[in-house]
Amino acid sequence: MTQILPHRLWLGHAGDGRDFPQLFDAGIQASVQLAAEEPVIQAPRELIYVRIPLLDGPGNRAESLTLATRTVAALLTLRVPTLVCCGAGMSRSPCIAAAALAMTSGEPPGEVLRRIGEHRPCDVSPSLWNEVVDLTAPRPI
């Protein structure tokens, strides 16, 4: 589990999302689980738990990708210490986190993803990344 400083955002794998003592020791108050193949976590009642099952590649519903990105962006905006986790923590988590950080900061998503990759291993699925970036790009009115 890696904190993306200076934000109250951590990225991790599925095991991190089930390690409640570690989450509480880090001050994490919300967990966003993105792995479709992982079982639902039985979170303690004091932890905000959101599960948005995503595939690690193409074929995700646009609504699910948008919900994942906007949920993480909302938690960032509210400054809720949040873990974003997926199967191995190397594709869906950094992808959605980068898009959410870009959404809240106005920075280019690719630049945010590059910075995340400087702090932890990333192996983002290109097709997933392209779908997320396309959905979060500003649209002319």
C-alpha cells in the first residue's frame, strides 16, 4: 500500500483492502475496491466501502468507469483518507486514481499517471487507460 503524497490517497492490491488493522493504522476512512474478480469485502461498519467491479482491460461499462473516477474524485475533494485497490494494485487502481486526481487538479491525466508510476509499480492496461481518459476529457459545450 502506497500513499500518493501530498494527497490523502493510497493505492494498493486486494490484500491491502482486507487488512483492516493496516487501514485504520494509516488513518484510512474509505476503501474503493475496483477488481471484478475479487470477492466483496466484509468491511467494518466504520469504514466507507465502495465496490465498483471493473475489468482490467476493455469492455467496462462507461457508467462504471465514470462512477469509479467521480467517486474517488469526490473523496479526494472531501479530503477523506481513501484506499483505492484492485487485484494486483498495478492497473485499475493507478488508472482510476490518476484520472480522479487529474479531474480535481486540472492536470493532464498522463502527467498524473507518470508521477504515480514514480512512487509505485504500475502496469496500466492501455485499453482501460484510453477508455478512462476518453470519458474524463473535458467536452466542449
